[in-house]
Amino acid sequence: MIGEITFTTLKLIIDSNESIISHIEVCKRDFESIPSSFSQNENNTYYKFRKTLTNDFFALSIEYGKPNPHRDTLVNVKTDVEDENKRTEDEAELSKQSFLMYHFESKRLYLSNSKQIKYLSNILTQKSEINGKFIIQRLYKNFNDFIAILKSVDKIRFSGFKNLFNQDSREFKALEDLTGTSSPESFTLEASYDPANLKLFMRRLKEAHSSNKIEELMICGIDENGFESIYNVETFSRQFKIRCSKNKEGIFTKEQLYIELINKIEQLCAEEI
């Protein structure tokens, strides 16, 4: 039996309590303290986690299901005969799956169920021994899609060059007053904003990047669900599907799935070069 599963490309960082830099990159040792297997009950759902950690990636295989609702009887779909359901109310069939993989070379997180972003961020933090917390951030491939879901802008950062503004513009005069020189070769600006209508300004920044007047454009905002979202023009987000075999129970085997997923990640990385 062959099945298809969709992965979303995300960013994983650590919000550190100790580092001078609040957000730091993830490395292999950050996952070493996470148990090889563990379980958790959350909102009437039982989750079973299994960890894989290699020099190439960290992964969680997650199987889950609910003990309730529970019917007292089962029906034989061939004979239409009803019989007692011997599964107790303390048991559950873990028939649902999701997978998480952090790939060290691409520095990207791949998740098969993006609805679990907040939950899995908490799980990674609780089960590890890092001094801080894991944060999973969304990366959007399409700038217009990002603008559409953005509720407020928290921070904008970009590096600009001396030809970004016309010399007779208000922006150029402000830059001159700020830096004390009329033509800096380059500069980096990071600013925070109260919620406001900055969509036109953000589109202008995107256009400036497209014409190579600025680089490293990063826009951080809060979406309609209250989650932090990032638009980074250097690393576009994408979704992709992989096909993988299932066992007789209709379950993906994690070892085979990881092989297929790694092959796809390496293919995508090669296309970006």
C-alpha cells in the first residue's frame, strides 16, 4: 500500500534565556536530552512519540488517537453482525500519524501537520534541557499571502545600500541626519512598530529587494491567530508531498518515510543552489 503525505517547511529557533542574542540557531546537542520515546495525554488525545537523532537530522514520529467516544458494540461489515467492543475506555487505537524532522544542513524544520505547531513547540521545550524555549515559525513563499494573513507588524529589518533613496527625498535626508554622512556604503535598519497599516511600505521594501537595493529583508508580524510569522526573502517556504509505503495496518513506517523525506529535502536543497 502506497500513501501520500504533505510536509510544510518551517523555521526552528531557540529563544534563549542566557545568550546575548535572544534567538539562536538549533544544533544536534539541543535534542540529545529528549527521551527516545515518551507519551502524553492532551485534550482527550493520547500521543506516542519516538525520537530519531543522527548526524543529519532530528525527527519525531508521532502516533495518536482518542479513547473516546467509545461504542459498546462493533459491527462486522461483511456479515452485518454486531458484537461486543472489547476495547476498554482506557484504550485507544493510535491510527493517526504526524512527523517532524529538523534537517541540520538545510537548517529547516519539516512538519506534516502544521496545526500542531504550537503543541510541538511546547513538547520540544518540555522534553529538552535547553535554557530557553523552542519556537517554530512559519515561512511564507508568497509575499502576497503573507500580507493577507498579517494582522500587525512587530519588526522590520533590512540592509540597504547608498542608492536606496533619491538624494532629494525625505528618506535620504533622514538617513543623512541619522548616520552623519550623506552616502553610507551600506546600513542595516531594524525597527519595531505598533499595529498600523504598513502594507504599502512593506511592498515597497519587497520591490527594493527585487531591484537589489536592499538585502536580508525580514518582516516579523502577528497573524490572525496570534502566532508569530516571518517573511524572509532569502529562504522561501514551500509545501511538498512525498509518497511512501504503508504497512498492513495503513501506517507509515518511520524508517522508510525518513529515507523518502531526506531524499526530497536534498533534492530541494540542490535546486536552490
